[in-house]
Amino acid sequence: ETRIKKRTVGVPEGRDDLFNSSEVFLQEVSGSSEGDKITPIRCVNKFKKKDSEILVIQRLEIFPRYDGNNPETLNLEKPSVIYKYKGVLRREPLQASVEK
């Protein structure tokens, strides 16, 4: 199960070509003999419009797994792993369909 805990979006003042979003969510695996295990994840996206494309930078922070029966062990100070991705979003031109 995935639960979103916090979501923010923003546009820097005076910039109509930038857009940012951030989410903190929890992925829960239940049914283990040790109890529920919950992995907190933060996903930060930065978008920049450039001509007809949108440049994307994504940072995915995976935090230490904690025991679902002991929520005070949740720590979002230091991620265990950080993944960084870059991409480009392009709009493909629509092609008219030809019916026979």
C-alpha cells in the first residue's frame, strides 16, 4: 500500500518557465512475521519549459525502513539512498487517422 503524507507544488516568483513539486509518501508491506514494514520516500520534481520541450529533474530519496508498530522511529533527516533522474518531455504531433 502507498500513502501520500505530504504534497507541495510551487512556481518561483517572476518565473513562468519553472514548476516544482514534492511528495512524501509511505510504502507499507504488511503480513510479515515481524510486523508491518514501512519505507518513507520523498520525490522532488523540477520542471523547466524550454521552447516546445519540458526539462525534468527528479530526485528520489529513500529513507530507512521503520517498524509500523513503532512510528516514533520514523526519521526523515537523512536518506539511505538518493536516485537522480533527468528527462525531456516532448509533445508528439497528432497524426490524423485514415479510415478505410
